[in-house]
Amino acid sequence: MNARERLITSLEHREPDRVPFDLGASLITGIHKTAYKNFTDLLNMPEKEVKIFDVVQQISTPSEELLRKIGVDTRNLSPLSSSQWTLNYSEDAEYRYFTDEWGIVWRMPLDNGFYFDMYKNPMAEIDTLEGLANYQFPDPTDDARFVGLRQRALVEHEKGNAIVLSSMSAGIMELGAWLRGFENFFMDLALRPEFTRALLNKVYEIKRQYWEKALNEVGDLIQVVQEADDLGAQNSLLISPKMYRKFIKPLHKDLFEFIHSKTKAKVFIHSCGAVSDLIPDLIDSGVDILNPVQLSARNMDPVKLKQEFGKDIVFWGGGIDTQSILPKGSLTQVREAVKRQIEILAPGGGFVFNTVHNIQPDVPPENLMAMVEALHEFGNY
């Protein structure tokens, strides 16, 4: 099997020759630039300059040489920047800043900063329909986003790689919270439902326009459409299931049904945390793939998840815990954890190996190598 055939087989809940492996095909299945540098140094494959895939998280773009060496099946396909926005940094004595195309301001400490943190929410003072109507949102169909998109997809398709097409933004609920600020947004859900619906509908419309144009370009060449909407914390959901079903689920369902009407690719949604209570809703909304399968969160036992949902949804992630085992475990613990997760999640297909979210800066390269070696040892069907 080539990589594309391997992934498609698993996505169809059948067993391929081995478990498909993803590293770097999305901005939530990647590797921080520090961990990447340490890993390539260990492999005697140092790079002069590490390319950055995601500025906020400081996620690297793995080289094609590395992906081939460690047997990664997936490749990312992302839109370019809008012609109306350019990444520009500013600095003061402590921080480096930038403003994204949505108007959100991010900052990272100049000394020993690992990531950019959200600093200013541009709609913090906007809570009326009039204010919303006057806000300048990005243009999702700007031609500049799609320059060369099909040509890049054709290159990966001809190589036999599996292609993951990225969204242009964070998720529908996420963007509501990022634009308004988390406290404001959660209060909006309870106190300003008309405004909240209008804001979320606007984000939905932008996303739908983006996906329509993107899938018209490459919908016949890709295998996965990547969306995200963090719905869970470590021990609970961020909002109640009732509130999710009232405000978010109808928009998810409409968006994912539209995507399915445009492509045979599967819909991938990223949601961290304790989301087991919403998995039936996600399946009903048209989600085919759940990531990152956060094993350490409440009620996210992989045995139970596989038993209850393994026939209806693909688990993309859950390969190894990144909160404790991968950064702090011994080589033996890493190896045993990978073996255990494969034994639980791989039978019958419906599993793509990836760490639980991005590989963080504190992960020893030796542990990362042990993970890869264990996957290749135990990942054959």
C-alpha cells in the first residue's frame, strides 16, 4: 500500500498493512520548533533554518526528508495568506507582538518564550448587532489564499501521499471566544443569545465560503478536511451539552454536511479535553474523525471510546499521552504506552497514530525516537 491507500483504508474502518502515521499534517498534530530541532539533531539531520508552520504555537514544518525517514503517511495542504493581511511584528522591552487577520493581538515573551499568547480580543467592547455589522471580517474567498493550491495538491497526490487540507481559521465557537474574549463570550451565550447567534452565524458563513472555494480547487485530490473547535477542558466540557446543541451543533451540522457535498474527503475535527459526552453529537453532525483523543482527560478512557464509538468515528491521535509520558517517561514507558494504545485503538482500522496534540518543547528527542520505533514495531496488522 502507498500512504494514501493506507490512510483511506483506515478511514473506512478497515485494516491496512500498518497503522497510518501523522506528524505535521495539521497545526494540531505537529511538533514545536524546539523539539523538532532536538529531534533532527539526534538523527544527524540538522536544518539550517527551521520553517514555521504555525506562528502562534511555534509549530515547525517537518522536512520531506524527515517525514520519509520516519514513515509519515500524511502531508499538509494549507491556504496562503490573504492579500489584505501581512504578518508584521512589533516589540517592546518584554514582548513581541502581531495582529492576525481577525484583529486578534498575540504576544510572546522575548526571553525564553515558547508560544504567542492571546493578548487583546478585538470585539471585547462589541456586543450589539450594529457593532457586529460594522466589524471588518477577513475575506475568505480572496484569490491570494488559493494561489498554487491545486498544483501543490497534485505534487503530493502523484507521490501517493495522503493529503490533509487545513481550514483558514480556528473553529466556530473558538473564534467567538477569541474575538469577544472568553469571559465575555461565555456570558454572551447566557445573556445575549441573539447577538451570539449572529456572531457565530457570521463565522459560519465565512468558513462555508472558504470551504466552497477551497474544495472547488482540490476537493477531488484530498483525503481529509481539517476543522477544529475546542469544546473540552481537562475535567469537563467548556459549555453544557444543552448549550452546545442550542448554539454550536446546528452550525457544525450544516457546515459538515456542506463539506461532504463537495468532496469524498473525511471531516476531521480537533477538540481537546473531556469531550466524550459530545461524541454522539459530533458523529450526528457529520464528523468522521476525532482528534486528539486526550487520554488524560476525564472519561476519555480509550478502551471505552473504542468500544462505544469505534465503528462510527476514526480516532486520529491517542497514540501517546503528551502531558506526562512522552516528556517525562522512560524509554521503556514510552515504548509500552505506544504498544498499549495500538492494541486498543488499531483493531478493525479507524485509527491514525499521532500524539495527543502537538509535541511540546520539553519532549526529549530520545523519547520521540522511542515512540517512532515502537510504532513501527507494533503497528503492523
